[in-house]
Amino acid sequence: MLSIQSVEAAYGDSQVLYGMTLEISAGEFVTLLGRNGMGKTTTVRTIMGILSIVAGNIKFEEKIISNLPSFRVAKYGIGLVPEGRQIFPNLTVRENLVATAVPANNKGDGWSMERVIDLFPVLKDRLGSMGNQLSGGEQQMLAIGRALMTNPKLLILDEATEGLAPMVRQEIWKCLQRLKKESLALLVIDKNVDILSQIADRHYIIEKGRVVWQGTSMELRANEQLKQNYLGV
């Protein structure tokens, strides 16, 4: 579904990605792991057209999306839950959800406000609240719901549970497991390696803008030295 091949990207004169390569199949749950500053968010920004690439290519469902405007990337079917959530603070929860909504498919099984509320019941009583009145956990749920309302084929979550209370994290993990069961492709960036190695299919570890390891959850759980070398603080 998504293919990133030998991508290089930079901020001005500072190169960040050096031949970044990653692939995700339809319905697959994949993670991008690594320490801070290694290029994970930069990879997401290149996928979404926020940052231009200088070499390589990015394809989605065999269509080249390299350096397309972000709105066109979204129209192809890629949804983003950005780092820091970035909900609209001066819009209500209801307005946040409908602001970028895309109609469901003809089968009627796409994402609607009712389905988002079913996924995150806590938002039901907050529909009239402004975005900046929500707790951090509620904002993250809203950010996920807003992305789902675009009815994506692939959902990307950058720092899925950063700064959230343990109970809220559990809600997010349950949400991702449910989305996986519904065969939505997922690319997740997060530091909670132990839980990710239980629920994701495959993992990529990035170091200084390059993939240094890729493998299954079973392989990741079995390799403590790998986690110490590339994921430990």
C-alpha cells in the first residue's frame, strides 16, 4: 500500500533522511521506532507532503505521491494524527470532527461521527466543548477521531500516547487494536515498545535517518540487545 524507497530529505542544509526505505501492506500494523531526533517525524512529514524530498520516491497504492501538496496526499487516503495533536482549539469537538470529514463509501461502512463516538464514548458529552477545554487524553481521542472522519485507508499516528496518563494510553491501545481488526493499515510512532511489540505486525528501527533493523514483533521481543542499542535512553 505504502512504499518509501531510498528517500532523502533535509531542513535547509541539514540532511535528516539518508535513503529511508519502508513498506506497509493493506491492513498491516507497522511501527517506526527510534530515539528522539533520528528522523521519525521527518519521515511522516515527507509522506504527507509537509517536507519535500530531494531523492527517492514515495508511492501509495502504486501512485507516486512524492512532494504532492498535503491536501492531495490526504485525498488519496492517508490520515494523520500529528505529534502534539494539533486540534482546532477554537472549534467545538463536533466542529473539529466535521471540519475535514469525507463522506463514507457507497457501502455506508465508513467513519461517521456516530462511529467515532462509539470508539471514544467520552467525547459524547463533550461535543459542544471547545477544543482547548479538553484534557490531553480527550484531545488525542479527538485528533484520532478527526483523522478517521477523513475515511483513510492508512492512518499515521505520530507519538500516539506521548504525555498521556496510563489509563488513557490503554484506551488508545484498545482503539488501535480495534482498528487493526477492522483491517485499517496503521503506521505508529511511539516509545512504548513493549506494548507495541504485542499488538503490531512489524517494526522498523531508524537511526540517524536510516533504517537499521526491521522485523516482526516476535523478533523484536526476542532481541533485548537490539532494544538497548537503538531504543534505550
